[in-house]
Amino acid sequence: MTNTTTRLPLTDGLEARLPELEALYRDLHRHPELAFQERRTAAVIAAELRAQGWDTTEHVGGTGVVGVLRSGDGPVVLLRADMDGLPVREATGLPYASTDTAVDPDGEEVPVMHACGHDMHVTCLLGATGQLAAHRDAWRGTVVALFQPAEENGEGAAAMAADGFLDRFPRPEVCLGQHVGPLPVGVAVTRPGPVMSASDSFRVRLFGRGGHGSSPEHTVDPVVLAAAVVMRLQTVVSREIGANQSAVVTVGSIHAGTRQNVIPDEAELKVNIRTTDARVRGRVLSAVERIIRAEAAASGAPKDPEITPLTALPLTVNDAQATERAVAGLRSALGDAAVLPLPWPLAGSEDFGNFGTAFGVPSVFWHFGGADPELFGEDGIAALMSGELPAGLPTNHSPYYAPVPGPTIDRGVRAMLGAAAQWVGTDRLPPAR
């Protein structure tokens, strides 16, 4: 539902601002920071918000930043961007590529990269806040701009919500968020209901009895045990989950031993599980634990495995009515043909949904394109909607991933403004030129 009594020029002047926004993006990309270490990023955001005229609060939930801007009476809308990077060594070869390092929670020095596009999210939201501040006479209500730390470890949204958020800031009527991805620039996809998977991660310690590599008969080899667990876990999805259901089980890390001729005492695995249904999630979690413990028993392990939860990200669910309104705004901003229905929930995960759950309000999340449209060819959109990507196109979390800056920023700002205007605006935004 859109109030069409007045046309709001929320995107007026955006083209003139794109060079400074692109410079901001390049700076953020060059200087990524890990979860809850986003101090430089937060300082840049806070300074920009204050310069635009927003009431700005830092250190929310750790390193989070919240800006509030009011323009008369009306709805309260929350716009969210996440801002942490990943422990990935960048291989894009870009002139503004990151060479930064940081110390991770395990005390290890690691390379850091914005391999998931959070620098783009911050830039687009700051672009939107600048437009809202410049055109306060063209909208009514209150906008809460939320810059979240620690999305990658799944803790940032909950930390901000728990930091007295509703006592310190206006309660939103809706939470809106977006994520850049390997889609053509100008395209956005979303759906009502489940839009991104739940994610559960665990650290598994498997115990053996070490000894000399020449005498395995005197040991319980945790390396062989770990290999058996890894292989058997591959049967969870293929043999215990129906073809009409969805689940992913990944062992992303395995460590054991230090020398080729020494059988170690233990091995460590890190396991990640993705599901889109609560009942399937329960079955998968149960099967994974059953297999780990059974393989340890079959190997004669002297001690039961230790299974320690690492992160848990909820199923991201879009409210149906709010999604209908947001899609109308996206179409007004990007064009009808550019906004496509997501055919199924994505296997990736997000903690964005924690805001709507904590505040008791609907939320909507969409994905927008950051890749050169020419890479997709004439039938690219049809292939995209069937789950195919152009060969060799880097995806999020790849060391080669980086959106095309200029047009992506423009469309990302327009998308956020278009969706927000469905609540605080009095007319639809003009379409992108």
C-alpha cells in the first residue's frame, strides 16, 4: 500500500553523490575487520551519520552503530546493514584489495577480507541515510539506521537487541535488510516465508590413544576415526532426508597431529548444518550426533566425543504482508522486470531475523545483484532462476568475490529507499534511469 498524494524525490541528487560513495566503499573494502573488531568501520559510519544530521549512538551491542532521524509523525522503519569481514586472504587483484590481518578469537593471526559484501551493505545504507537526510521534507516518520557487527559469527544481531535497544531507540514497525550477491546488477530477488536457511555449527573433539606410526595396533587412531566420521556424515542428507526436503552437512575444518610418524591423541572437526524446516533440522542434528558417537564407539575410543556448539543462526523468514509492500517498493525503484521471486530458500544463513523476533515486528530481507550483467548472457536470468550461475563467477565468501562498485551502489541505495518509502514515503520513488 502506497500513499500517492505526493511524489517524493528521495533519489534526487544521488548520481552526484556516487563518486564519494564509491570512494567510501573502496576505503571500507581496503580495511575490513573481523566480528566485534569493527572499530575503524564503526568510527567511519558514526562520523558520516553525524555529518548527515542523524542522532548517532556508538558501541551498541559491542561495536554496533545506530542512527535515528525523524521527520514528523509517521511509522518507524529500521534499515539494517552488517559490517564485519571474514578471515579470508583476498585474491581479487583489485587496486583497493585488502592486505590487512587481524587476530581471531583463537589467538591466531589471519588475513581479513570483505568476502561477503558487507562493505557494500554499509555503503548502500549510508547512501540511503544521506538521501533521507537531504530530503526530510519528502517523507514522514522515523528511520532507524542500524549498522550491525558480527553477522558472520551469528552473534551481532542478538547482542544489539539485548543491549537495551527498545529502551534506547524507537520500536520499529518493520525491519528491512538487503544482501549483495552474484546476481546481475539491477536485479533483486526475495520471497515471502523462509528466505534463508537456519545454520548450526559445532566443534567436535574425537579422542584416541596416540603412539608410534609404525605400531598402530597399540593405538586408537583418531585420524582414521575422523575420516570415518567425515565420510559417514555424507549419508545424512543422501539417506535420511527426503528428496523433497532440504539440508546440507559440511565438515569445513579437520585438524589432527603434527608429524607423519606420530599417531596423535585426538582430532578436531568443525561441522556446519543448514536446514529450512524445523523438523528436518531436528532429524539432521540427531543423526549427526548419533553418527559421531557411534563411530567413536566403533573405533574403541577411550573417551566419548565432545560436541560443542559454536554458532546458531535462525531460519530467516519474511513476513508475507510486509514482503508484498517491500516488493512494491523495490519494483518502483528498480523496475518491475528487475524484481524476481526467489524460487526456494537460499542455503546461506543470516542473523537478521533476530531483530524482528526480538522486537516482535515483521521483517523483510532481499538480495540484490553486484555482478556485471554481461556475464549472464541472453538466457542468464532464466538460468539464474533455476539455480545456475555463469561458470567461474565468484560467489560470496570466495577470495575472488567483489561486486562491481558504481552501478551496484546506485541500485543498492535505490532498493533500500524504495522499500523504506513504502512505510515512510508519500509516493513511489522514480525508477532507476
